[in-house]
Amino acid sequence: MDKVIRVVGLTKQFELHQLNKKITACYDINFSLEEGQFLGITGKSGSGKSTILRCIYRTYLTRTGQIWYKSGAYGLIDLAQASERQIIHLRQKEVGYVSQFLNVMPRITARELVELAVLEMGYDLNYAKKEAIQMLAHFELDKELWDMYPNTFSGGEKLRLNIARAMVKKTRLLLLDEPTASLDNESKKRVKEVLEKLKAQGTTMLGIFHDLEFMEGICDKQFNMQAGKLVA
């Protein structure tokens, strides 16, 4: 099978100008994933796990190494060197990202937020409304919250909404940064159900987890991050 993503020699450093010092967050990262495969990464806080995801999503810029992604829009493309316009398009249509934090416009409701994610994929409003209802219900977000602003939500409610917004798009590649960090066991179970469904539909996924039990039975590959390097 063709590789959906292939990371080659990825290294990311941060410069602390006031201290005249460089810190290496991750070093010589290499891995590849085929369609529908799921890679799980574990490791201590500060070991560089999230840096890998942010380089792939291009939140962080890096000039060392390549991130080859087989896109529907552009064919094989190096995300490390892609233009800003290309990255914006891929984020809207092909590459999803789930973080522990929800950053949204203050005057948009939870329902509208999920509907907008579907509309970005090119679907019509009726389909977007139906998909939003199904996803919000699946993650058991109280119906009274659907038409409220998320800045009033608890941490767990925000995280469930964030997951719903990312997963409803059914993107080609999905990046997950501690998606179950503050969820109860029932919510974790519902997240896993959606991930298994997306995986079966061909979504390729890369996730960071502290919950080793959650990873069992869903991850095809597992790495541990130690001092900025991946260890099988």
C-alpha cells in the first residue's frame, strides 16, 4: 500500500535568544504510515511528543527533515516546505487536529462550530446539521449546551466538543494530542468508538497518549519518546 505520510529525519530546535541557547525538542524522527494505520506515541511530559504533531500540522516551522504527505489536492507534498495557502487548504479539507484546548470565536455556538467543520469539507447545510446533531449526541454533550457559547463550558465539555468538531470531518489524516486527557471512562469509550470507525473508513491517525489502556487494540504501531527521539 502507498504511504499516506512519511517523516524523514525530522529535527526541531527552539532558540532562546535571551539565553543565547538552542533546545532540541525532537531529533532525527523517522516513521511512515499507510492508509488506515494508527501510530500511538507515549512519553514523559516535555519529551517532544507534541512537537512532532505540530510540525506535521505546520504550527511549528522546521527546515530540517521532510514530512511527505500524499494529499488528495496536491499529490505528494512536503508539509515542511508547503506554501501557507496549501497548508490552509489541507487543514480545511484533509488534515484534522485534536488538542486538549478549544480555541473558538466567542460568538459561535457549539452546534454552529460542528456544522462549520462539515461545511468546510464542501457539504451542504442540511447534511452539516444532521452530522452535527449525531456527533454532539454521540459524545453526550447536553442538548441544553448545543446552542450556547463554548466559553461557558467546563473543561471536559470543551474537550468533547473539540473532539466532535475534528472527528465529524472524517479527514484523510488525523492528529490527536492527548485527546482523552481529562475525560471520564464513558467519554473515552465513545472517543474510541469514533476512532475505530474512522480507522475502518481509511483515516490515517497519529496520536499522543498517556493512557496506555486506551491505545490497546487500536494502535498498529507504538513508539515511546525519550529525550527527543522515538524508541520502538
